[in-house]
Amino acid sequence: MEVNILKTRAANKIQTKLVTLLYGATFSGKTTLGLQLADFKRNDGKPFRVAVVDAEGGGVDDAVEDLEARGVDTRNIHIFYTQSLQELTTILDKIKNHETFYEYDEEGKETDEPILDADGEEFFPDALLIDGTSIFRLTSEQGLLELSKKRNTIKADKDGLVGAERFVKIQGADLEFKDYKKLNYSGQNLVLDLMAIGINVVLTAREKDETIQKMDKNGQQVSVSTGKKVHDSFKGIDYNVKTILHMYQDSETGQICAEVVKDRTKVHKAGDIIEDPTLLDWQTIIDRNSDRKEFVLKNDLDKAVETEQKMYEKEAMELHNSLKSNTTTTNTSSDEETNNIKAMKADIRAKINALPPVKKKEMKEKLEGAGLPTAFKNVTDVAVLEKALAMFE
């Protein structure tokens, strides 16, 4: 079955959605800044409805109280608590497919009661805040690590390991290269999903030290810090987002600041330092969407992989059939040559046997003089056999 994923459009102006990454240390203002999505206004003048995915264990709650204290109607904000990438994907699918969001009961089961916004309408978000992509990466990595332990358990059983050897084999399991590839794929798929849901997105992540590999004096590879802070999230996430802000608290003044690492929207320049940053600087991006056509590019990464897989399978099958055909041809040619050699040797034996003793002796001397064998049982060279047959003419 053919999978069609190619999309095209005219190069006219389309709506721009925010896809922003905020990363930094604890208490650097990431969540507070992200929740300023609730201060945004839609093109019809109404406030944004914001879906919040809290993976940091309730870190959003305090910031929401601050919003309420300054007059934001929190009925336009709905919070989902999860640390599972699979559950996050379910939420994204609901948004992408414009499905209705329902309330959950105390046991975490979905009810028949739809979630309503401040206008009493069914809640559908204009923006999504995912607070804690570092957690989703951590849980994904841990899940792969547990899988690696299971692989090592099978290996330990196969090798007949017992006691301490078995324990070390299983508990010492680490991620393999294919696990890291899968982890990176999950991250890329997540970001492409976020870009394909058709609403504005803000992500937060913890920070970590950037390291590079260097050779020490003993010739060993070691990790050395560059002194720069980078996001601690899925690898490659920085390529897909449009805006990246490094959040930090000034050590002298205590002021929350943001360093603009990247901004494809051109609201700020890379390298700018913003004191007391506000997300509302990007309201202009939303405002200019009023007369623009909406264009949502679906995330077809899985379909693209399926298409490439089918292509490679087709190429492999064609190569297999070609090799099979060549092998058949080769085998056929080889069989014909073998039969021909047998026939020539049988002909030589028949001619020798037909000669009287004296003539046999003369023929033997004649063959030896021509540098040809006098016994042909083990001869497989067609040219030699042809020369021997010519001696009888």
C-alpha cells in the first residue's frame, strides 16, 4: 500500500505559531514566564485558553495562584499532570484531532463531562505549556534502561551466570547505541508533533553544563565543561523550536533575566539579554496572524520512516531477485559446462579404446609431446580437452 506524505503550498504568508523553549536552573522563572501565555489575546480579543502539562510535580500550581491574584480567569487554564511521554502524546493527539477534553474523576478515569472554558464553551486550547521536558526525557531513558536490563537478563540466562556475576551483568546494564537512537527519535517526533498540532507551544527544560570530549595526558578521552549552560532535554530539540531563551537569576541583583539564544520570529536578536522578560513581547506574532491563512504541517515522521522502509524493502527485494536470477543463470551455465566436459572426456576415452595397442602407444607419445595429459579422469579444463580431441583427427 502506497503511503503519500508529500505536501505542497503556495509561498504566500501563513499564520505563525510560537514554538518556544525556556531552559534554566531552578527558580529561574521558566514556569512563570511560560504561564504568561494566559495573558495573550486571540485575534478576536478574547484571552488565550491554555493547556498545561505539568511533569515537574505541581510546580505550576503556585504560578497559577499568582495569575489568579492579578485577575486572570483561570477557568481558561487546564492542567494535566503526567510524566509519561505516551500520555503526553495522547494529549497532543486530542489537540491535533480537535477532540473534546473531558473531566477526570479522582481515580484518574475520564468522565462524560466536557471541560468548559470561562465562556462556558467546550475547552480547546489556543496554547500549550509543557513544563518539564527534562522529565519526559528522563522517564524515556529510564524505560529504555529497564529494557536493557531485560536484554542482559536473557544474556545472563543464556550464559548460565549465577550469583554475583548474574547480578552485575543485569544491574550493570547500560543504554546501547540503538537505545540512544530511539531516544533521539522520540525527541524529534515529540517536537514535530508539537509543531503539527496547530497551536502555540512553550516548553521548559532544566539546564546542564555543556561538555566536550578531550584527550587527557594519559591519552584517555574525558568530558570537559565549556562553562556554557545548555538545555537538558531531548537531543536536537533546539533545531526545531523557533525561539530559545536561557533563563537565569542575576547573581548580584537577583533579577530574573533571559538570554536570547535563538529567535526565528525576529522579535529579539540572538545574544540579547532581557531583564524581567515578558512573553508578551511575542504578542505581535499573534496579532499579525489575523489576515493570514492557517497552514498546519502534519508530523509525518513515522509515515516517512514507513515510506523509506518500503523503499528499502523494495530495493532489497529487487537485489535479491537479481542475485537469485544471476545465481540461476550461473548454475545453469555451470551445469551445461559440466555436462559438456563429461561428454568430451567420454569421447576421448571412446577414441582411445577404439585404437589398437600400437596406435594407443603412439597416441600416448603424441599427447605427451604436445604437453597434454594421457589420463583425463581429473581434467576439467575445456581447452585441454578440446586440444586432446583434436589430436585424434
